[in-house]
Amino acid sequence: MPGGVIGTDQVTANGTASVAWTGLAPATSYAWVVSAKSADGGEAVAQPAVFRTARGVPVVTATSTPVAWGTAARVTVTVDAAPAPVTGTVELREGTTVRGSAALSGGTATFTLPVGLAGGTHTLTAAYSGSEHLDPARATVTVTVDLPAAWSASTVYGSGDRVTYQGRVFTASWYSKNNKPGDPYGPWQELAMTEAGVAIWTPSRVFDGGDVAEHEGKRWRARWYTRNQRPGDPYGPWERVG
């Protein structure tokens, strides 16, 4: 730190004086010298005193905006410890599942969560690793994945409309009113996916040639248009790909 006068103060009747040294960086060593002048011009100089400041305590904030089911949510983590520079990494966890780890850039890290995250709320913890100058710190954030509105018998639905029925997501293939989702040949297709966004086979969903779906832990590719034909039949529309 550049040299200079930190401050001055008059000595009180009991022989004390005080000066505040502000703006010190955390986890940094400093040295200062105290000198005293008497009324007749005499001066006494003490030996330099060396000390080290404690590591700073950063403030971690994590934010997220609600998203619709089937859309990847994002979490932005900010670490602030002004005036100290912020370096290090942030790890994002949901319970014991690590959702990502990233180095801070300008005090910020952004995470994109899996597109197939289940509907509802997810509580995540952002843990800052700390640095030479800063202590570790953490913050929690709630990520909300909104399911479509509940299916209603009295509502008119058009192609592409989505609803939630018995906790599952369906999309309308054509005009529908008072057609309860679940019929494998009806107007509703059940949409399901893995966290990674791979389609999960359901009886009512339409698959075209080349579409890939998971079923019972295996991955399949449709040879041609298919609906309500379970993967596994060697003469059927599905071929095993993984």
C-alpha cells in the first residue's frame, strides 16, 4: 500500500490519541509507524507495527426466474466483497446432486439447469469456494418449473395446447373438448422426458421416423410413424440404439 499520512489527532489529557485507518483490503499485511510531537517541537517515533487484516466475508446472492415445464431454467450467482477482488468458483447443488460448477467472472457465474427438470419447486444451494482474501459463503435459491394449467372438461383446446392431468403433461394433437387425456388414440399426447431432455415413450405420444425415445432404461429409434406400439417388438417400428 502506498505510504503517506493515515491521520492525525490531538493527544488528550490522559495521554491517548486515536486514528482510524479505513479502506483496508482483507487478508492483507500492513505496517504503520506512530510519531508524536510535543508542544516544544520534540518528536518521538515508535517502531513499525505490522498486522494482517482478517479475510473478508463476501455476500452471495442467487436468483432464478420461473420457467415453463420443458424449458431450461437458469440460475445466476453473484459474489460481492467490495472493495476486495472476487475470484474462485461456485458449486450449485440440489440436495446431493451437483447441478454445476463454474469459475466466477466479474463476480458472477451463470448455470443452465436440465431441460427435463420436474415440475414444481427446487431448492438449490450455491456454495462459493472462498479465496486467499475471502471466506467461503453460500446462499440458497428456489427454482420454479411451472406445469401447464390443469385439464378442464369445459375448455376448448386447439392443436399444441398443453395441460396437466393427474400430474402428467399432455399436448393436444387437434381440437378437443371434454376428451379426457389418456386415450392412446385420442386427441391428447402424453409428453414425458428425462432430465437431459430425451423423450420417454408413452402410449399416446406420436413418434415419426428418426425420433428417439427411452423406454425401461433403453434408448430406441423409430423406423417410421408409430403410436401406441411399445418398443421391444423385433418386427415393430422401434430399433434399439442404446
